[in-house]
Amino acid sequence: MCKAAALHRYLYITFNRSFIVNKFLIKDLMVPISEYATVPVGATLFEAYLALEKAQEEYDHDKYRHRAILILDKNNQVIGKVGQLDVLRALEPKNEKFDRFEDISKFNFSSQFIMRLHEQYLMQGEPLSDICKKGAQIKVEDLMRAPTEGEYVEEDTSLNTAIHQLVRGSHMALLVTRDNDIVGILRLTDVFAAIFHTMKECGIDDQ
């Protein structure tokens, strides 16, 4: 490819990237908080799951499903988030013996060997019925994660900035604010879908 053609392609892609990120507003891509799964402080893990299930049933089925639950204080302000990995970590058996498996990894045992020890221990551990009981006992505030400063974005912020925050922080979603109130969730899946849908429409691959 000659230098002129390469420059033309660079300018074309740069223009289309600018067009893509300026075509969408954060408030157009976000999920309103009223459509997201929320539970108050004090709710159990099982109650959080029911809230997630209800939100998924009522949400637009043409879009990606929710993967987290927001925790609200008594003033209905978001103070934390519980994701799928948080739930699995909370349900996983934990005691001193289980923690020792992490310690022996320091002695250069293979990951396969450590995994077999894990499996042997789990087979002798808590039955599924006991794990289910945890769902009714664990409180969401015991496993929630408080949002970091980089997880907030104003609804009028450029999509370019939001993309930078998502990538830099490896976030799955950002909390969208309006006058310091959280009004929605900007999910990575929705940003990804919007960008590539637009790229497909403008035919970047044909240039």
C-alpha cells in the first residue's frame, strides 16, 4: 500500500471512529436504574438472586442480560455492587484447610496437583443443601464491592471518555450520574454492541 493510500485509510478510520463515539450519548446507551436489579442493605443472597431474575424477565430480551445486583442504602442510594464472581466466592467453602491450598502454591507445586487437592477436599466437604442454606444466610453487604472513583461517569460525558474508563479500569459497567445522583448503568456489553453495529453499518471493512 502506497503512503497516500495508507494515509487515506488512516484518516477514514479516524473519522469513522470519531463518528461512532459521537453518534451515541451515554444516556442513550445506559440502562435506567429503575430497570436494573437492586436490593436494599440487609437483603440475603437469595433475595438478591430473585431481584436479578425479576429484572432480567422484565428487561428487553433483545439486549444482553444483567450480570450484577446493585445494593441500596436506606436513602435508595447505590453503595455497592454484587457480581456473579462475588456470589461464587461467597458460596465456595472456606476454612483454614482450604486456605492452605493457596499457601502450597508457593512451593512450586503444579497447578494441576493443587487443583486435584481442591477437588478431593470439595468432594468431602459441604453438601449442596448446605451451600443452598448459605443463600438464605449471607447478607449482600458482606460480599458487595463499593464502587471506585473510576466507576462513575456523568451522563453528558463523551462516549470516548467512558470507553477509556472501561478499558483502563477493566470495568464491566459504569455508574451513570446526574447531579451526583446515580440514574443508570453503562454496561460494557452495550458499548461494545453499539460500536460494532455502527462499524458494520458504515462499512469500514469494505474500505
